[in-house]
Amino acid sequence: MIGVRVGVRVGARTGVAVGISEDETTPASSGIVGVTRDSASGIYTPASAAEWTTLLAAAGDAIGGPSALYLCQEASGNLADSIGTFTLAVTGTGLTYNQPVTGWTRRGVTFNDGGSGAFANSDAGLPELSTTSFSSIWYWKALMPAANRMLFSAGAATFNQSLVQATGVPRFTSGANSTIGLVNSTGQVRPWVPTHNRTASLDVMYLDTEKVTPAFSATVAGQNVTWGQMSGVTHAPGQLLYGAMFFAEAAERTSTQWKTLLTTLGFNPLFV
């Protein structure tokens, strides 16, 4: 009886998932019902506002879902916002779309080392960081860069910025303040979660490996988001698989709440 059940179950899942190179919507027997989950890695990738609502309910999280969602499965061009209107427009070079990612069925946009490629949006509907909180989650496989490289920037004249150092450790900035992490975070897909909590006067970048906390700068301001080259710093090498952006109160989770959310998504966050 056990042999029949395993044979049918594995055969059905592997055949469909690998054949179409897609995530699957999780059935009741496997986890959170109705939420897309990568069939190889086991990590959830909610594909709509409704799926995010379901996942947050499973996490016991009533803080609020994302206002923008990027599935990053395009064959070329801009990264579409699957739930809002904040398309990330592409510029520059060094990007290759729809590339396989080790350990995942899902594919990603590959960035070379030190290219000029970027995805950006400066819509007036984005949070004004001088007054409003903003956070995001990115599934990113960082590779070791030849020099310090840019990942993600939020703000206009004064920024929050996520970078990868030449040693492979993360760095997060709040205006002129900067803190470098301790853990080499290259080589596998991790959640990179830069947060700007204006209400609590707190800037933190969370990864599953650690959290990086620079001194908060009240000068951070503007309405612009950029993944890739920014401020004259070329982009880090790696693969971008997924992203979601949270505005205002939905961006103001505590460390404990972010840890619960990342755990529910399928990661094993080590920070406290």
C-alpha cells in the first residue's frame, strides 16, 4: 500500500513540475492549501494577492499583504507587477532571463558580475520614505562578486541600500549610516528583506542567516525603487526569482513577525 501511494504521488508531482518548469499550487496533504509552492525547493511563492492572504492567515499574521508582487518569470523586458501597477522597467546590460536555478523548479533572472542592468520604478504611488514605511522580500541567489556590488535601493536623494560585499557578506545602509553583516550569504537562494520602519525609526535588513541593522537615518527620503545598478555602483552577480513590496503599516513587522513570516514561506531564519 505504501509503495503504491509513493509511486503515484512522486510520479505525478515530478512529471508535471519538471515538464512545465512551474511552481505548483499546494494540495491539502502537502502544506498550505491553495498557495503556490516550488516543487523542488519546497519554498512558497504566493502568486496573487489572494494567495498572500491565505499564507498570512496560516502564519497568524494580520499586519497586511504586499502592494506589489514580482514573479520574475518573464522571458525578456520589464518585471510585471502581478497585483499592482508598479512595473519595474528594465535598463542597462548584463541580464539573462528565465534561467534555471539549482535546487528549484522556478527560474530566475541572472545578473552578471558588475553589469549595468537594473529594474526600477519611481511612481508617485510608492511610499514617500521621509514619512512612510516600506519593506520588501526578494528571493535572491547571490554569487561571489569581484568587488562590492549593489542589490536593491529605495529612496531618491537619500537611500536605504542593500549590497553584497566582495567577501560575500551583506551590507545595508540608512542614509550615511552603514553596517556590514557577518555571514557569507552567497551560493544559495535566500530571502533578502530590507525594511524601513519610519514609525519605529528602525532600518533592518533580514536574511535567513542574520539581520543587519545600521543606525537609523531620518534623512532617508524619496519615491524610487531599483533592483540592480544604482548610484554608480554596478549590480551584484546572482539570480532573482521572486519579489514582493509592502507599504505603510504592512511594512512595519517586528523581528519576531518577520521571522514567523519567513518560516511560513519555508525558510529557516536564524536571527532573533
